[in-house]
Amino acid sequence: MNDNSQVPVPTPSYEVRQGAMLCHLAAFLGFVFPFGSVVGPLILWQMKKEKDAFIDDQGKEALNFQITVAIAWIACIVLAFAVVGFFLMFALAVATIVLTIIGSIKANKGIPYRYPLTWRVIK
């Protein structure tokens, strides 16, 4: 007997999916104030992580990604003295916006999202 069947995982409720999506979208607070891209997901994750495991997982993922992006920004600023940093800043900004939107869409659908090339500091 070959048991390759998977048990379907129930889709999180609308409220849970919305909370997870907001953890991803809170990164756009970085456009409003310095380090808002890290502080926004951190605050939302801390407020909602006890509500559901999906919010906890996606909040950690969003926060880890934004910490990684903040470190990458620092590296780009240092490399700006060698001019290449300006090109990297543009690429980083575009990638961050696109990946954050993808993460929020996936979370809104109830699908766990993993950002590529992310240093997962918070487990």
C-alpha cells in the first residue's frame, strides 16, 4: 500500500489571514519613518502572534526578511562609495517591494510564504 496522500491543511480564517497579510504590509512603514520597515512588522507580530500559529509564522518571516533587508541597505550604503552601491540600492528597493507584495498576497490566501535569501534570526 502506497500512502503518498497528504492531509489537507485547513485554510486559516479571514481574520487570521488578514493579520498575517498586515504583518507583511507593515514593512511599507519604512517609507514613512526610518526603520519603520522593521518596527512595523515587529509591533504587529508582537500584538497578534498569540492569536494564531499562522500569524506567528508569517510575522516572524516578515520580520526576518526586513532585518535582512536592513542589513543589505547598510552594505549598499557602504558600497555607494564605490558607486556600485547605488545600483544595488535600486535593485534592493525593487526586490523588497515586489517580494513584500508577493508575501502579503500569499498570506492573504492562507499560503505560508518564505522569502528567498533571508537570514532567519528569529526562530
